[in-house]
Amino acid sequence: MTGSERPPYRDPTLSTERRVNDLLERMTLAEKVAQLGGLAPSQLFDDGEFDREYAESRLADGIGEFTRLCGEGDFVPREGAAAVAEAQSILDETRLGVPAIAHEECLSGYMGPGGSTFPQSIGLASTWEPALVEEITTEIRRQLRSIGVAHALSPVADLARDLRWGRTEETFGEDQYLVARMVCGYVSGLQGDGPADGVAATPKHFVGHGAPSGGKNRGSVSLGPRELREHLFPFEAAVREADAESVMNAYHDIDGVPCASSTRLLTDRLREEWGFDGLVVSDYGAVTNLRTEHGVAADDREAAVAALRAGIDVELANVEAYEELVGAVEDGDLDEAVVDRAVRRVLRTKVRKGLFEADPADPETAAEAFETDDQRALARRAARESVTLLADGDDLLPLDDDAAVAAVGPKADATEGLLGDYAYLAHFPELEDEQAGIDIVSPLDGLEARLGAEGVTHAPGCTLTGPDTGDIETAVEAAADADVAVAFVGGNSTIDHSDTDEAVAERPAVSISGEGRDVTDLGLPGVQTALVEAVAETGTPLVVVVLSGKAHALESVADSASALVHAWLPGEEGGNGVADVLFGDHNPSGRLPVSLPRDAGQLPVHYGRKPNDVRNDYVFTPGDALFPFGHGESYTSFEYGDIELSADAIGTDGTVEASVTVENVGDRAGHEVVQWYSHARHPPLVRPVQQLRGFRRVFLEPGERVGVSLELGATQLSFLDEAERPAVHPGAYELRAGRSAEDIRATERFDIGGEKRPLDAGERRLFSDVRVDADR
């Protein structure tokens, strides 16, 4: 802003509302509408060169957000900080000098050159450790702040209920409680101690995105009110418990109503019921999709008016439909007060984030926040803690340091294949690894670092998705000459690049997971299963390590393997993390955040289905999951005692405390994840068989015993009655403690007495208190 005048909106000593009101009163309609859109780097840069003359013209009225200037602009940290600073300097010279919010993607780490890349969300969910997620997003926050970014379009708060869906890997799993806990950890770390110091987190996609028709991305969603409430729960927790500063709508419709134009979701539920006062941003292109995809708007003006009225404040990635808002107001199609409502939220966010007072990011120091030794160590710890041992019936693991290993399978020498779909390299698969600005440790690298190059023989045997079996024999020969074979199999992840069948032949590593990469078959792609079976026939002990964003159907692989490990997409330190587990430096501690099916035809197979959904088998296939939710083996053993309850009966407003003793009865130290479930014995309506109510990851030395206690409120057991009103229902309930949804070690009953108690908005307790007592 030019001149020496200091208007009230520039005075940081005044209240946020005073500053916002003052600024809003000064704005023209065009300046207001400009605050409701984003602007991508393609609008400001030409081959990496900043077009200042064009930018000054384009930004004359201001802008709401800069869309991925650094990540999409392919700028290293120094260049990114400079780009954001220069773009902001143009806004500072406009009539009102309103800064923009710069946003980036950071699902598994900042999605730009140099951004540390941690395990994909489904892997982090396998740690069952919200505190670890918070540590990771604290580091992501430091990187983003160093380049001038104040808003991030993460985390994904969807429930993965159809495993064919390519974005399953972006979620924290199938269960509402686990997802909510992990999402809150993510939001807390990213947002820090306060808005001015943190990066605004954006739980997405509101709501139900993980249950699409046919498992197809953006497919219609049909959820009854009770199941929809499960999908809403992580978002409610993010708003009420973690104070999320932003929310993003989902692309799809729910029973015919697009989420992008749903007043019931974006205003009634989110703002009026939950008290959210932050920013609602559109998923990229979601507003124009009301016209192009859903067909509920005749043109962009109708789409813009519908979305704005429903509650979408900012159109991303670029302002398109919202350009029509000026004309809509002038022609009487839209009340300017509706525009003012959204602009007020945008300005409030900018004031809260301290953008009017913020110094530009320093390009000379920006790189200091990237790829530090501590961040690399954290990435390795996260990778190894995400690894889940599914089976080891032969007690093959951990491996000996002097073992001669044959590393087979197409993912043994994978680098970008260890990354999720929202990693920088996954968006640009044509780039070489070094262009990501990070060092990616492959499984082969991890093995050779442990055993030396002479201790490992590498023979891939096949490609990821190609049909050629001609090289399998080379892997078989390598395995036959080794003490142990380790087969690294799975699939790559990326954003939809519309690969054709012909592309598979030309590039036999087509991604099978990620946004737009939906499948009908959950088996390993290509001829990888044939490779595993052929290597197993040599008689050499075989460890199969799955590196994929898919929840694969692994029955035939499990039958062939001596040991089966799932490592998901473990990030830049994935190779070292996997080696740490295989050789016993870390006792495997991952637990499945989704139920792994025997076959895609079983879906849905999540543990929280209704009693009538789980009772029958198929003609040729059992009806249960191959590996259940919460499952994970260890190199040691744990025993559980009986559950002790603080009371046998409570009222509809009461709480009950349950405690159970857990002891490490093996000869190795290790982590146990104690899982608490509830079961309604005779509810008035059909309810899920059981639901997760709390969990705690504990580390126990051999012979060590602790008590793990859960404090559960009666309101946590509430559900919608026949009139779709939330209520606590009296009756008999069970609390169960165990190692997975199917491995329950202790059960105890209690009653809720009295009359049915309807609940007002905000009355429901969301989380249990879980405590560890080391004196048991």
C-alpha cells in the first residue's frame, strides 16, 4: 500500500473484527470478489520468469490466495521464498495493499523441490501414534513458513470404506476414531501454537469421499444419516478439538446434492452446529464442476452463486466461476451481503495469520529449514514405525546380519516408488529422483547399507505392471543361491495421467494407486504374484515386503511367503526403515488401519459393519478379512489381564473407567497397541458389531507390565434415534480390550441406566482419555 496513512485495518493493536470491518467498508465490489479466488503460478510466471507487468495488471484488485507458487512453480526453497515475496510485493502496492494467502500441498510433506517426504498417510496411520504425526507436521510447518506459505491443503480426513478407490492411501484408514485422532495430531502440528505462527490446516474432503459408488474417484455417494455421521466425525473432531482453520469440500454428490452446493453441510452442519468460523475453500475446479460434471448449474454464474450461498468462500485453484459474482450482484441475482460474508472470512483469516504485519520470507535462509539431520532421522523413525508384520509363521524374522540375501521384485530398487501420490515426484513422474531435491533410500540401498554390496544379490524378476514373465527365472536363480530371499512387490502411486492399455506395454510401471487411479482388482499387478510363487518353490526362506498404497488382497502371497510385511509407501527413508525392521533394530510395531480383504468381491469388509453383514461366507471364499483392522505381529508376545471397571452401571450423562493389565512375556522389547472397543448388546436399532473407542501405543521391556486405562463418556456411545436425533440410549454395553478387532483379549459388561437422553449440538464427548499406569 502506498502512502504514509495507517488506517485501522493496518493497526495490529485493534481487534480482528474491528480491522476486518474497516477494510471491508473500504473495498469496491470488484476488490471484494477478488478476495474469493486463487491464482496459480501459470498466471504469473513464464518458464520460471516472473512477468511483473502482467502480474501488476492481474492483481490490481487483489487476490485471495496464491495457488502453489512454489511447488507447482518447481522452485527450490530459495527461489520459492523469493517468488512469494515478489508476488506479495505487488499486492502491497495496490490501493488497499491486502496480502494474499499462499497455499501448498503437504500430505506427506511439502510437495515441492526439497520438501522432506514422510510416509504416506495410510502408513502413518499404521503407527497408531498421533504424537508422531504432530512431530512430522511440526517440521512441515517449519519448511512451509520458511518460504512464505500460511495455508496447506491437508490432511485428508476421509474414511477409506472402498479399497478400490485410488485415494485410500491418502487416508488414515477405515475407522472414524483412529482417523479423527490422527487428523487432530496432523492439524495441531501444522497449525502450531497460534494462527500467526502456524500454517492453516485444511481437513478434506467434506464429506464421504472415501465411499464412492463403484470405488471410482468422485463417484456419487449414498450414505444413510447414521453412516454419514461416522464420516463426519473426523471433521467434527478437527474443528472442535484441534481448531482447524480451513475446510475443503468434496467433489461428489450425496444422494443427489453436490457437496459444493450443500448449505446443509457447509453452513448448517459445519458452521452452525460445530461453530466453525474459518475458511471454506473449494477443491480445485469443484465450483465449475457444478456445471460441467454435476449438471445442476446452467452456466458459471449459476454455479458461482450456488457455491457461495452454500458456504464456499474461496474458489481454487484459479478464480473461474467466481469472476461472475460481480455481474451477479449488479444484475440482482445475488445479494452483496452474501459476498461480504465470504470476504469477511477471508480477511479474518489474513488478519489472524498476521499477514498484514509479516516480513517477507528470506530467500537466503529458506533452505536452512529443509532436509535437516533431525528431519531425516524423523523420516526414518516414521518409516520403520509404519511397517506392519502381517505374518511370520516360520519365525524367520528378524534376519541375521551375516545372511546372504537375494533382493527380488520390481520394488527392490524403487525410489520414487516409495512415495505417495501427493509427493513432488509423484506429480511429475517424468523427473529424475535428484530433481526432487531429496535423497530417497531404496530397499536395496537399505539392505546394502546393512550387509554391504557383496551380501546382496539383486534380480528384479519382473516389472510392476507388465505381463512379461521372461525374467522371473533370474530371480529364482538368485533366490536359490541365497540364504533368504526378500521380495519387494507392490505398486507405484501418482495422480491420474490417463494411461492407456498401450502405455502399459511401453512403460510397464504404470501407477495403480493415487488420485484417479482406481482399480477393480486388488491383487498385485502384473506378474508379481507369479514371481512370488516361483521364488517360494525354490525352498529358500522368503520374506515378502509389500510397498504400495493399495490394501491388496494378499491370500496367495501369504500362502507362499515365510513372512509377510506391509510397508505401504514409507517415504524418503523407506529403505532404511524397512531394513531396521527386517534385521531387528526395530521390533515391528505397525497395526493395520484398514481390513485387508481376501478378494475385492468382499468389499466392503471394514470391521465396523452390521451383524447381518458379517455373518455369511461366500460360496468359495470366507466372508471375513484376511487380516483384520488393528492387526500386526511382533517379535515378542503380550498377555492381557481381565478388565476392571469403575462401575457396573452409569447414567446417560456419566462416565466409566476401564483398566487392563498388559505384560510383555517375550524376550524382546517392543511396542504393543492396546485397542479398546465397545459393543451395544441389544440396541434399539441395528448398530456396528463394535466400534473403536480408544487406543494407546506402549513400549514394554521383557517382563514389564503396565496398566492401560480408558475413561469413556456415555455420550460417546450416542447414535441417531429413529427420528435421526442424536441420543444416549440406555441398555447393556460391553467394553473390549485387544490386539485387533478380531483378537479381543478381555471383555467386561456395564449398563447405562435411565431414560433415553437427546443431545444438543456440541454435547457429545468426542475422545476418550487413555492413561498408562506403570505401577501395575
